Amino acid sequence: MIKNLKMTEFGDFQTPLKLAEQVARLVFERYSYVRSIVEPTCGLGNFIRASVKANENLESVYGWEINSEYIKSAKNILCNHKRSKINIEQKDFFSIDWSLLPEYLRHFVLFIGNPPWVTNSELGRIGSRNLPQKTNFQNHAGLEAVTGKSNFDISEWMLIKIAEYISGKKAAMSFLVKTSVARKVFLHICKNRLSLKSIDIHNIDAKKHFDVNVDACLFCTEGSSTSPKGYACSIYESLSDQRPVKTMGYANGKLVSDIDKYGLLKDIDSKSEMPWRSGIKHDCSKVMEFRLEGDRLINGFEEEADLPGDYLYPMYKSSHIANDRLRHPVKYMLVTQRRLGIETDSIRILSPKTWTYLQSYKDKLGSRKSSIYKNAPEFSVFGVGDYSFQPWKIVISGLYKNIRFRLVGPFQEKPVVLDDTCYMMSFESEEKAEFVYRLLSSKVAGDFIDSVVFKDSKRPVTVALLNRISLKYLANHLGLADKYNSFFEKSKQKQLNLF
Ligand SMILES: C[S@@+](CC[C@H](N)C(=O)[O-])C[C@H]1O[C@@H](n2cnc3c(N)ncnc32)[C@H](O)[C@@H]1O
């Protein structure tokens, strides 16, 4: 148990020697000018062993590590090595004063290794302070970082430190990291215009090498004497692939996953002419959602609910939408308000049975944790407005990775509502909804989405992504500009004339 806690605290996944050797071969072929290496969190020293094997010309080799037991073992393993210039020292990465590093570690140096795989929130949970202390990293103050209020990988902090150090120098870095961390480091490089070039990501199989289910890669870059005009990061499927499968880029302050594809479609990346919104949030599905068994409504407590239809709506959740076939709704949602924040007392008069039902679950609804319910009317829901009750909707799941739009019409003469795991755009007219659905389910829209999203991220579909897709420019690409204008621009003009 103690050992496991320690492993968590230090994000400890020692790199298998075979993998370290494969990385070292690739890296030294690339950076043949390197004369010194630093492994800043060297553990048992496998990267040091692999590097001295791959490059006979190394003049000095430094290993830093926080854990004294590892230092002892690494020294034992490396003591027989004929090269006398291997220095293993106990050092805490976070207390290194980079301005005091000796001159010979400024140029022709390669930083190589595999930094800790742990986030500040994980450290906060176990009460560890293995973190940068006096820093305001990416606007997260030190204490906030410890309490886990903000979440970041400590390897992100380490790699950024090294990237800033090698910027503008003839020096390089190569590290095994989570792919999400590599992307954040790339974003930092672009935003801060660091003088770095030849930025690459080589995917690795983390399950095979470390027995962890996470996307991981080798992230490499080297200093450049000038600040580059633009930034690009070549993505290779594996350590042995010679050709990149695509190139990640940076445009309008954001990362794009395929800069070549994006270049052809970038005009679409402006703003959706109609807003995308989340579905309804109630934080109490056992009370507010029902399935129909025969003619009986059953809630999440398996209790029968005696409810009239007036506040009930057919509903979809993410799992329904992401399914291969979209079936008729099989669930219903009790929606207590038609607009945000309006009173709910009138339900007592308008629908006494609904009121009785809500009263019987008063405690459950009253103890919803989110602060949004604190000063809101009793039994409130959120993410609700006129748009929730429009008959036609284009919907997409925010939970699943298959990016698929669906056209949803009324069911049993009622609008279908969505839970807050889904996003939607709603319409009064079926014709308009069908047209927009045609735009969004086109290959062009798919290609645009492919060019900007990272499918390996936890939730590739976000409301921010959807709101970037301009329907007008999508229509232009599809040769449907006239139709778009007849639906949207003319009605806009009509409204303007009216006023
Ligand atoms: C993912 S392991 C990798 C070890 C080694 N680099 C390798 O590739 O086999 C991360 C290492 O970072 C060390 N570590 C954690 N926090 C550190 C810190 N603040 N300073 C230096 N080393 C640290 C851990 O003890 C552990 O050995």
C-alpha cells in the first residue's frame, strides 16, 4: 500500500529498457550534434543506459531523480559502465534553478526521459506536495494546484520548463508523455512563440509498454536560432514510421488536429449562425425521468408515478442518440419550467398530481448539490428555454466519440427534449431543420470536424466546437448558398424590414 502511494506520488512508471533503446536509436539519429544528455527524472536509469549505448560520442551524462532508493539502484546498475562521466544526483526537478545550469548544459544537450505520470489533483488527494511550489502555472496558483481546484499533469509543467530552456539554443528534448500533455506543451510553444523547430509526436502503445490505458507518445523538438513564422507538429503512428500521418497546427489561438485539411476548409471556422445549446439539466434522473411499462410510468426508484402528461416530455439521452439506429423515445422527462428561473408554484394549481409527485420527492430535489439550485425556485431545472420546446431539433451526443448528428421531430405530438449530455439546435420549421441537417451530415462538415477535433480526447464534441461551424460557409462549400439564403438571409431581411 505504502509502495503504491509512493508510486502515485512520483508518477512512477519506469520505462522498459527495450522501449528506451528504441527511443534512443531514433533520437540520436536525429540529433547527431548532441554531446551531453540530461535525464531529469531518471528513476532506475534505463534512458541513460539506452543513450550511452546508442551514442558512443556522449561526453557527459546527467541523471536527476528525487527518490534516493532509485539513485542507489541506478548508480549500482551504471557503476560498471566504462564511461566515467555518468553523474547521477538526487535532485527535485521543481527546485532546479535553470539560470544556474553550467555552460556545457546549454548547447549540444539533449533532455531525454519519461517524466512522472500524475496530475496535481491526484497529488492533492494523497496530500503530496511533489509540485512546483512558488509558481503561477497556466494561471493556477500554487495552493490551488495542491488543493486540486485546477488540474494539470506535472509532466506538462516539467516539459514546458525544458522547452523554454532549450528555446533558441542548439539543444533538443525527447520525452515519453501522455498525448494530451504533448498537445498542451505544443500549444504553449505556439502561444509563447518559443524558438523551437521540428516538433514531432510519435505515438506509442502505452498499454503494451506500461500497462496503462492512456494515449501516449514520444514528444520531440529542438531549439531554433530564429523564431519560426508558424508552428506545426508532425504526427507519426509509431516510433518506427517514417512518414507522418498528419500534421497538427495552430490557428486563431487554437490547436487544429489536421492543419492541411483545415487549410482547405478554414472559412467554415467562424461562428454558427444559430446557437448550439445543451439539453436540460436537473441532476436528479431518478425523480425526473421515467420509463413506460404498458401504461405505467416508472421512475428511477422503480416506483410507479401517477402523473398526467402536462409536464412530461419524451426524451433522449446521449446513449439513445449515439446508437446506430435512432429508435422512438422510450423515456420521459418531467420538465417543471418553460424558461430559466420562472416560478414553479403554479404547478400546484395547474397540475395538482404533478405537484403531489414533486412534493413527495422534495427532499431529494432539495438536496441537489450544485450551487445553481441554491437560490432558484423549488424543483427548478436548467438549460431550459423556448428552444427546448421547439418541435424540430438537430442533436448530437456530448459523451460519445462517434460524431453523428441526428434529426429529431416531435413524438406523440410533443417536442422531444434532451438531457444535459446532449447538444442541440432547434427549429420551428421541419424544412429548415432538414436543410441544416443536410449541411451538418455532409462529408465537408465531417472533414472540417475531423480537421479540428482530437478524437482521442475524452469528450471530442463540445458546445464550443459546434458553435465554431458556420452553416453559411458550409452551404457555400456544398453549392447550396442560394438555398441557404432563401431560408435564412431572406427571413433576416424580412425581420429587418419589419423593424
Ligand atoms: C514515469 S517515471 C520514469 C522514470 C525514468 N525516467 C524512466 O523513464 O524509466 C518518473 C520518475 O520521476 C521521478 N520523480 C517524480 N517526481 C520527481 C521530482 N520532483 N524530481 C525528480 N524526479 C521525480 C519518480 O521517482 C520516477 O522515477
